[in-house]
Amino acid sequence: MKERTQERVELNTSRALSFLGHTVLAELAWDDEPRSLWNCYHIVGVVLPVEGIYEAGYFLVMNALEEECFLDELFWSDIHSMKTLERRRLKD
């Protein structure tokens, strides 16, 4: 865990969809925790909020650092900052 960054990411439908299929470094933060948690995720799905039905948007993710069989939910409200990681090809 490390100190929280200053600015909080703002996610809406179009911004969330732009992360689909990417690997990201996400900083997670909660009000009752003084420090944030960082992790790498593959974003494989997006669940959009629907007014009056389900207000919380979230990503369906796989941990990029561990092999897992099942998807996890990464709620937008828990994301403090997020950066897309570039994939680089190794030269032969």
C-alpha cells in the first residue's frame, strides 16, 4: 500500500468502454482506509449503471499478475486512479 494520488478518476460510460480489452494499473481507495492499494488487471467486461435499476458501474476483470479461473468485479467507486499499460513486443 502507498499514499493516495491527488486526483480521482472520473468514469462514465464512454470512458469506461475505452478501457475494455486493456491491461490497467489501478489504484483502489476506500474512505475508511488511509492508504490505497495498487493492482494490475485485464479488463474483459463492463457493466454499465442503469438509472433506477442498478446505479453502480463496474468492470469485470482478471488479475494480470496471477492466473485465475474466474472474473472479479472492480467497482468504479473504488477506483481512485487508473492507467492503461502498453503491450510491447519482444524483438527476436
